[in-house]
Amino acid sequence: MRAIDVVKIALGLYGAPIYVRKEIVHNRHVVEELRDMGAIFIDELPEAPAGSRVIFSAHGVSPEVRGEATARKLNVIDATCPLVTKVHLEALKFARDGYTILLIGHRDHDEVIGTMGEAPAATIVVSDEAEAATVEVPNPDRIVYLTQTTLSLDETKGIVEVLKQRFPKMHGPPAQDICYATENRQLAVKAVAPRIDLLLVVGSQNSSNSRRMVEVCVNSGVPAYLVDDDRDLKPEWFASATTVGVTAGASAPENLVQGLIGALQTRFGFATVEEVEIKDEDVRFSLPAELQLASQRLTTITV
């Protein structure tokens, strides 16, 4: 949610329009809400007028994009998730140390594109176990793997195991790259799967972490569906379901979750609601430096 707050705060400080490169997070409702507030979403920087204010999305960008922003004299606010920044810094370090980086992730995802841009000559994307079984590297003794932050824990584990069998000297990141919020939600799905007949995940189709939760549940033997909101619900899903689980992607607004629960109660007769908390999330990240400085200046002027 940090990236969403960044856009809202920036609009409050500077007013519209503010340009956002790519979707700030992969959630259709969030993007539409911010667009209504004055954010203009663009695919590439040339779509923003020279000298305008541009926000980089939570998924991060490559050094090439940062250089382009500088050349166009854009006022950049970097909303990259700090956990993604961690992976970028790891990629830079390992590339400088002469390692080949096997980046586990989906090669067309914005996050993977940005991370690969840090060291393109040293990075190879590995998307599944089949690719892990066939990937070739220049020096098997100098390999490290990094991961996209929104992957399935089980899927990643399988890929890493294949790679380790082929490259016994392969190193991993100093600390796990997969986002704590992604991990916690997947663990929660596994915990409740034995108790439910069906899982609904609130999130958009292009949300990697949301799609992974669906996969985790299906792999546990329980049907699961990804829905944007309660309008996506289909009566046939509930024909034989007596207990339905509801969870949400990391960027899904709480009002959508509550709307879905309300629809389950009023339209499908699920009267009892039980909240299950597997792990308390108390991680907080500071705002980007650009917004902190702007807020300080505003406070000084106001006082």
C-alpha cells in the first residue's frame, strides 16, 4: 500500500497532473481511483512532458529508465518497493563480483524487467523447472540465484532445487527475496485450505502475488478463483460449498474485500464470518526521500 499512498500524497502536495510510469500496483480498482484523482498512467517516459513530475511504480525500473528521466529533466518520485530495491542492489553486487545471476521470475513482469536491467549481461531469467533443467551458464562455480518478490514459495523452491542439483556451488541471496506479505498470504492459504470448500482471492488478473495464491490453493486440492470484486462472483461456484475462504492480494483495497464478504452474506447465504490471522504484519516503510523533503518544506512554510 506504500506506493498507493505515495501517489495520493504527491497529488495532495503538488496537485494534478502527476504522471505514473506503468501501473503503480497491479490492481485495476486502485489504478482507476488514482486516475480519477488526477494521476496519468503512461507506459514509457516520452509520454510525459519534459520537466513534469513522474512517479516510478512499486515494481522498480532499470538504470536505463532512470537515465532517461534525468535526460528529460523529469521530477522523479521513486515509489519502488524497498524489497524490490533490495533485489536490485543484490544484482549489482553479485554482477560486480563476477557472478552469473539466475533471476527466478516471470520474464515479462515489470519487476523482473527492472531487476534484469541492473546487470543485463550477467543475468539470465529462469521461469520454471524446465528452464532450470536446461539453462547454460559460463562458469558453474560462479552462480547466484535471486527471485522476483511476488512468486509462489513452493514454485520457487522447486526451481531452486533443480538448479542446486545442476550447480552445487550456486549461492542464494543473503536473505529471502520473496516479499513478507506475499509469503504470509500464501502460508495463510495453506493453513485454511483444509477447512474450506472454495477460496476467493480479491485481486486483478495481472497481479502476480494474487495469482500465486490461487495456484497455492488449487495445489492444495481446493478450487480457487481470482476476482476483481463481487461482480465477478458466479452462482455455480457455490453449488456445493458450505465454507468459503476470502483473501486478497497485497495491493487490493480493504473495501473490496468487505464488499465481497457482504455479497457472500446477502446473495449466497453465508451468514457467519470468522477472521483467521496467521501472522501479524507490522512492517512499515518510510516515504520516498523526495516526498519527505517536500513535506518538510511545506511544514516549514506553514509554520
